[in-house]
Amino acid sequence: MNLEVTQEKALELSDVHVTIRGSHILQGVNFGIEPGVVTGLLGRNGVGKSTTLRSIVGLVPRVGSIKLFGKEISNLKAHEVIRSGVSFVPEDREIFSTLTVLENLKLAERDKQPNYDIVYNLFPELLKRKNQRAGTLSGGQQQMVAIARALLNNSNLLLVDEPTKGLAPRLVTEVADALEVAAKSATILLVEQNLPLVKRIAKNIIVMDQGVVVHSGSPMDLENADFAQRMLGVSGGSH
Amino acid sequence: MNLLPSKYRFVPVVLMLLAAVSVFTPVVDDPGLQQTFAVAFLFAALALTYDLLLGFTGLLSFGHSLFYAAGAYGAAYAMARWEWQIIPATIFALFFATAIALFTGATALRVKGIAFAMVTLAFAEAGHVIATLNLWGLSNGDITLQLRPESVPEFFLGVNNTRNLFLLSLITLAIIYLAVWWLTQSSVGRVWQALRENEERVSVLGLRPFSFKLIAFVLAGVMAAFVGVVAVIVTNNANPSMGSTGTTISLLLMVILGGIATRWGAVIGGVLYVVLSQRLTTLNTEGALSSFPEWIGGPMSEPAFILGVIFILVVMFSPGGIAGALYRLKMKFGSSVK
Amino acid sequence: MEIFITLFITGVGLGALYFLVAAGLSLIYGLMDVLNFAHGAFLTAGAYATWYFTTYVRADGSLTSYAISLLIAGLVGALFAVATEQILIKYLYNRHIDQALVTVGLGFVAASAYLGWFGTDPLVVLPPVDLYNVVQIGDAFVGLDRFLYIGVAAIVLLANFLMLRYTRIGLIIRAGVENRNMVTALGIDVRKAFTFVFFIGGFAAGLGGALATTYASGVGPTLGDSFLIYAFITVVIGGMGSVPGTAIAAVLVGTTQVLVNYYVQGLGDFVVVLLLALVLLVRPQGLLGKVVR
Ligand SMILES: Nc1ncnc2c1ncn2[C@@H]1O[C@H](COP(=O)(O)OP(=O)(O)O)[C@@H](O)[C@H]1O
Ligand SMILES: [Mg+2]
């Protein structure tokens, strides 16, 4: 008997639909992700990757079934979803620019003993700048705050939306390292355009197109240039 | 009625209504009732002009009373101080209101949403202050600017002629209804409704939202001013409360109560609002509420209390107002017949 | 010069009253995008509470009774506000226009209920005689009550500042003003903060109502509404969601109104509304506020 089949999924979406102001954005999304590993969620711009993450969190009205380790969460409010052990790093960071770095982190505390050590070890910069207004940080530093907010608590599931968007190569490496550390203790669903990064840390990939999942497999698939071109509209295959 | 294309079906309805009422009026020979309905029709017309902004263009203005007052004061002033006749005074009032609407509209429309609501509120309040405090001796303040009898035809004067005032109001309502109907069906009207749904989509088409909104703002303002002129004839004066925020808020109540963006919803809301206000007051003076305990009977004797409660219930439980509720009933009924 | 000092302090005193109403409006709008037209009704409720307390419960005209009546007025305003949020606003979650409309309706209902209960004529509320004393500043004489308004408003401003700066709920409110959705995406039930801002907004408005009975020598059914318009103007000038901005704008509005009105009666009210139009056109987000959408 194949172990993979019976194993409980960390997250399972069945026939998830999202309609915002009349446009039908997710049109029946189905996928499951394995616990304990990083799964890459890929697809061209505008196919609904961010909306998928936001529907899991409950930030958009959604229909269908979303199960977190077997427990239905599609009827929960956003804060309840997060409180059941989900951390979310949104696209474009969405840090609070009028609050200080420390205030941003404090706001994100859920656990009794938030893990400031891990966070400050990964991003010593944040400790140095803890009393600086987050709005005055550089883009890379703001991304660190956004990731730090998620790593502060122990989570079952980490949803990360394009963490390297617009970052300098050096910072991309730093973010990748942070995600690898996080991957040791949590399941991660990662939306990412940077294919080398996906290949480095993801065990599985899911590809979306126009509001539905069109492929799931392994990052190896991306080695096939034709596949990458067809699915993602990029010339993949290189390292 | 099927002989007519659907977009003209309202014509016989309006004509029938006009005919019915003008036959019916001499029968109800009660000047009090006629006066009530005259005022009700004027408010219905005013609510229609407000719905043009709120319902059909999606502009939440808190300053609509400014134009109603501008029309009333413009005409009353030209008649009282310059001794003009009603027709030239009306024309003056309409130009006066247009100028104010152009200026305030062009200014207020530079911001959107709540900020727009606040700027319009501020302009209206400025007008209200001028009228209340009789700044620069323009308005006579609380003494009100009286209608100069010599400026209007004899058949509009005196209690014996209330029936004529009633008819004047009814005709005004019909004119405004037709104008609003025509405007909202026109190509400009369709742009307004597109603006209400999605402004970006309109700009993508190469149309300037600002210009279209300004047109709506000015037209609604001018029509409100026209109603204001008629109101001077019907109520014999122009007074500061015409320009108060309270007036705009009651228009808002009428439109929401009746049903937004339906045209006749505003008419029903306006008539109901005024008639209910007066009837509830009468009921109260007849002692209908004496069986209630004091703490609830007191507020109940204020028509605004009951209207406000109904309004809250409508907003919470029946979006679309009376028109929306009737529509839903019709749908239900229609489908059960099948 | 003396007259200027007297007028200026009177203007700041009036501004203090505006601030008490506007602070809550600003936080409520900033956090929830709800323009609360019922806020004037909270003020009036506080004012009637003061009248009732100082007329029927402790009519000794002492400063202590007056102080207690201020507290009671604040609590009455706060309870009214929380009830409004829990009974009406909460069920229209994310329907911002409907939320505003419901508060319009509530303001309407409340004003007519007050009319039905207390009648049209203002009820006289006499403050303790000590408040009629005047204070001499240079050659100018200023009524003591002005300083009371300013003092109470300053305490409320300070308490607001401390709450926003040093408490967790304050942190949530500041973050929520900036980005409400992201606060929930951090696992925080932001609706508790909604109830809380209604509580403090209602409390400040109730206090303002109690003091307004002294300023206006009484309370009538529309007392709150007459303050509400200028409080709106204050909030918009100061910037939605910014308490310091509201404080600055309140002083600006109050002093402008009093000073100009002294020279031409009524012109001050007129100038203030033009000031609003001007500020919004030059700086649509107000002096210190978040961008108005
Ligand atoms: N709030 C919204 N209102 C309307 N359309 C939206 C909204 N958010 C996203 N969309 C649309 O939904 C589609 C999917 O968006 P998104 O999930 O952000 O895609 P991705 O993250 O894959 O680039 C896009 O066409 C986008 O324009
Ligand atoms: Mg995206």
C-alpha cells in the first residue's frame, strides 16, 4: 500500500470558488499539500495564486471546502484561521508603515512565548532597527519584517506570497535561508516566480492557470524548458 | 399597453395618474389635504432629483438642499426686492442655482466618497448660515422671505385656490419625473450609471468621469432649484430650513425608503414621508397614542421617530426599499404562478 | 489686545468641545470607515444625563455633584455608543454606506425621541456658581468654564495618547487605521477594537455633552447635531483617524469661528466651512490623516 495516499494532507482545497465584485476569480481550485515540506504554487501573473492564499486565510469570501490537517476551516473568520496555526506573509509585504519594527512584531504575537531569538538570529538588522518606523525601511528590510511576523509563532502552515519580489540578489539568498529554517518546523505553501529558488527548497509544485490548478508534480518538471514555457510563460530549465 | 415599446410605457401611466388626480381633486374639497399633497409632490420631485445623484450616478451629496434653497431664495428675492414677475424671477433663480452648482460641483468633485460628501455638506451649511443669520441682509433670516403676491397670477393666491397649488405641484412632479426619466435613459445617463458601477472602466473608454459627474450635479441642482421656486409659490415663502442639512437628510431617507435608483421609488418615498409625517401628527393630536405609556408615547408622537425607525429597518433588512420589496414579491409571485 | 485674549481662549474652549466630539468620530472613521452621524445623539444623551443628575439626584450645585455628573454623562454616552455598535453597526459588517445610513437614521430617531421625552425648549442646566468666576490674564478677563473645557479635553487627549501608544488595544487600533485586513490576517479579532473605539468615542462625546450644557446653558433635542457638523469639519480638516490632527483642527476651527463671529455675527460659521473646502482641496487627506477613500 502506498503511504502517500493514506497520509493526511496538511492542507486540502476542494472546489474552491472566489467571486469578487462580479468577477469569478477562482473557478474550482483543487489541490492538497503534504505536511512537513515546501510546496511551490506557480503560475503566470493574474491567474489567482494570491487569491488562493487569501481564500485560505479567509480574507476573501469563498465557497468550497478548505481543510487544515483534516479540519474544515472555510467557515472560519480570518483571525480564527490564523489562530488555528496558520501564518501568512502577504504579497507586497503589507507591514504597518506607521508602527515601529518592534510594534509590527508585537502585533503579530500569538504564542505565549514568541520566538524572538529565531527572528533576530535570522535578521539581526531588525534588532538594530527595532525602534525605527517600518515605513522608513528599505524594501528588503520590510520583507524581513513581514517574514519575521510569521516566524515569531509556531505554525502548522506558512503561506508565503512572492517573498523575493523586487529584492536584490543578496537579499533573495537571505530570504531563501530564512524559509529553509522555517521549513524545518512547518509546512509551507510558497508562491514564487523565482524558479531557481523554487527548485532549491520546494519538494512539490502546483501550477495554476486562469483560476484553476492545471498541474501538480515535482520541481523536476521545471527542468523541461517546454513545460516551463507552456505553464509559466517563462524560459525555465536553466539553474 | 403592449402597443408601446417598453421604454415608453411610463407615458400612459403618468397621463392616467394626472387625469385621475385632476378628476379626484375637486371631489376632495379639503384645502388642508390638498396642501399636504402639494407639499408631498414637491418633496417627491426633490427626492427624484436627489436620486439622480445618489441612485443613478453614485454621488453621495450632503448638500443638495443648497440648490433647493438657492432656487427658492433666488426667485423670492427677485420678486420681493426687484419686484420682478414670476417668470423672469424663475429664470433668474435657475441661472443663480446653475452658477452655484457649477462652482460648488467643480470644487467638490475634485475629491471622492466621504470627502465629497463632507465638502458638499460644508457648502450647503455655508448657504444655510447665510440664510439663517441674514448675512449681508440677503434673506430676512427667520422672518423668511415672503412671496410677493403681485408677482404671481391671482389663481395661485388664497386658500380658495389651494387646488391650483395642488395641480401646480403635481405638474411639477410630472415634469421632473419626465426629465429624470429622459436623462437616465439617455446616453449620458448610461455613462452615469456606468460611473456608479465602476469609474475606472469609464475612464478606460476615454470619457472623463469628472465632466459627467459635474453634468449630473448641475442638472440635479437646477431641477432642485426649480422645485424650490414652485415651493415659494406653494408655501408662500423662502425660509432657512429649506437649506438645512436636515432637508438633505430627509431626501436621503425618502430615496432609501422608496427604493434607490428606481425613479418611482423616490416618488413613493417622498409622498409617503410627507403624508405620514402629517398623518402621524394628526393621529397624535386626536389622542390615538394616549393608550401608550408616556415613555414610548412621547417619541411615538414624533413622526420623525417612526419614520427613522422604519428607515433603519429598511436599511438593515430590505435593501432596495419599498420598490425592492415589491420587486421581490413580484418575483416570488411570478415564479409560483409558473 | 485684551479682547483678543478673551476671544482666543473662548475659541480654544469651544475647540475643546469640538475635540471631545471629533476624537471619537475620527477614530471610528479611521478604524472602521464608518462615518457616524449618530455621534451627536451620544453627546445629547450625555447632556440630558447631566441635566437629570444635577436636577433630580444631586441638585446641591456643588462642584462634586458636577464632577460626578460629568462621569455619568461620559458613561451614558459610552453605553449608547456601544449599544449602537453591537445592535446596528455590527450586522452591516463591510457595508460601509449602509452603516453610515443606519447612523443617519439613528440620529434622526434619537433627536425625535429626545423631543418626545423632553420637549422642544432647552432645559436649563446651571453649573456650580464657581464656574462663573472669571480669571484675569493681563488685562483680559476669561470665564473659568473655558479652562474647564480645555482641561477636560487635554486630559482626554492625553489619555488617548497613552492608550494608543502604550496598550495592546491601542496598537491594534493604530494598525487597524492603517490596514484593517492585515490586522485580522495576524490573528486578531479586530471587531473587539471596533466596540472599544465606540466606547471611548461615546464616552468623550458624553463628556462633551455635559460640558456643552454649561457652554450653552442648557440642553435641547438638537444640541448634539449643532456640534456634529463642526465636529465633522474638525475631523476632516484634522485627517480621519488622527487624534493629534483632530486636536489641532479643533483649536483652529474653534478660534476661527469665535474670532470672526465677534466682528461679523455668523460670518465665523461661514468662514469655517470654507476653510474645510479649502483644506480638502489642497490636502484631501486632511492635516495629519490617512488618505480618504
Ligand atoms: N480585489 C480584487 N477585485 C477585483 N479583481 C481582483 C481583485 N484581486 C484580484 N483580482 C483579479 O483576480 C485575478 C487574480 O489575481 P491574483 O490572485 O492577484 O493573481 P496572481 O497572484 O496569480 O498574480 C487577477 O485578474 C486580478 O485582476
Ligand atoms: Mg499575486
